[in-house]
Amino acid sequence: MKMKTKSRIGFIGVALIVCGAVCGGIWAWQKYRMWNETIGEASDWCIEIPPVDDSRVWFAQAYPEISAVIDWRGWSLYPGRYCEVEPQKAHAIARRIATGEREEVSIPVPSKRTVAEIAGVIAPRIWADSSSIHEALASDSMLWQITPNTYRVYWEIDAESLANRMRSESAAWWNTDRLKKAWALGLRQHEVVTLASIVQEETADVKEAPRVAGLYLNRLNKKMLLQADPTLKFALGDWTLRRVLDEDKKVASPYNTYRNPGLPPGPIRIADPRYIDAVLNAEKHNFLYMCAKPDGSGNHAFARSYQEHLKNARAWQNMLNRERIYR
């Protein structure tokens, strides 16, 4: 009887060992397959993990094989953009994600008239949407700190972090040399940028910009109204106007430099750094008036006296009349 009992116990023990070995083998095989699952495409491909609270849930549904490796190892899940050039093993991708070896992306920040245009260019390249970008960049205190350039950022950057990055880039752009030039002009940084935005709207010719900047600085120094047509177009919300009328000059707006002395409260567009430098390196001359030339060049005729300016203005108006341009 004892022998049978011992035999039965021995058999059960062996069976348990065999079962354990089989189960362990199955478990190991499953883990091996999980680790070595091939993920991806033959061409360039990317995984974009958004920085949201339920990112692990989303990731587990979108990429179960990689998520299984991360969960089994107890690794973290770092939001970001992870790109490969060919299929990769699940464990290799999981390790990159767990250590945050994500990609940077290039975002162009162009010199545009509105923040909405800039947000529309940036949004398709990062996680933040255009409305949040617009909200973060559209404040008066932020507008002058947007320096057009190409930035390298992480894909998962949010709008406020993007704004902070631009503030840092602006601070770096305003080096000691540029600050000294601004102080020598009697202008603060945001005032220089505001004037640069007007100069840029006045002339598309960067070579002419220092002369235009010098003219406006002369008017500021003499306490004359700037009388800059682009500020009227901004106040009226109509950049298509080619002919500014006397009625337009009555618009009630702090940006109307035909009525308000000094500079407007902020930039009328996102200024190109070349135009900011044009203000800082403005040409020294005695011109107080300018008018677009009627030859279609886009350049200006400059004058020292109002009488001389009237002749230039008449030539421009005659051209508009010939072309039947009334607005």
C-alpha cells in the first residue's frame, strides 16, 4: 500500500515538473515571439505617441506587440515621434520608446502678416493644434518675440512650450550688439520690431529698407506723425487696398498713425529679422516724406520737403487714375 502511495506521489511530482516545464516553455516561447515580433514597413515609418493622460491605453490598442514588451518589462512610455527606415523588432522599438530616444522635427516659422498663418504652417508638423498655437502666440507681449526661422523641436511639444522656445530664441537673437543699437536709437526691443513691421509692409526691397527706416526715425525724432499707410490697412483689416483715401485716415484705432503720434502699440505683422536689422542699421539722411514710384518697381521716391513730396505723390496718383485703381 505504501509503495503504491509513493509511486502515485512520484508520478504526480513528475507530472507537475513536466507540466511546469511545458508551461514555462510555452511562456518563454510566447515572450520570445513577442520580443521578436517584426513591426513596421519597408519604407520610412513613424510612431507618434501623444502626450495625453491615457496614452498607455491608446498605445496598447494601436501597437499591442510593443506595448506588451513595455508592460512586461515595467518600462515607462515617453510621448514623442519615433521613426525608423525599415521594419524593426518589437523589443528594439520598445527600448527606444522607454528611453525617450525620439525624433526632433523641423518647423518653419515664416514672416507672415498674421499669427493664424503661422499657426497653420506649424500645426501639421507637431502635436499641438493650430488653435492652441494661435492662442499662445497672439498676445501683444508675444508678437514681437516671434523670430522667423526654422526651429528644431520635439514633435510632442505643446503650444505654451513652443511660445517659451520662441521667447528664448528672441532673447538669443537680441545680442549685446543689437541691444546697444536699439538703445542708441532711443527705442526698446518691441519698438524696434514694431517699426520693422511697418518698414517691411512699406517695401518689399530689403535693400531699400534701411532708407525707409531712417525716414520714419527722422519723423519720430521730430515728433511728426508717422502717417504710414500700412498701419491704416492693418487698422481697417484690409491689406488689398492700393489706394488709401482721406476717409480711411479717420479710422478710430490706436494703429492709425495718421491720428496717433509715435509708434502703434505693437507690430502690424511678424517682422522678418532682416527688416529688424534694417531699423537697427537705418540709413542716416534728411528725408521726411516718401511715395511709391509710378514705375511699378515697388520702390519709393524720397523727399526732404513737403512741396517736393507733393510732386511725387501727384505722379503716383496720376498712375492710379490711369490704371483706374480707386481702392
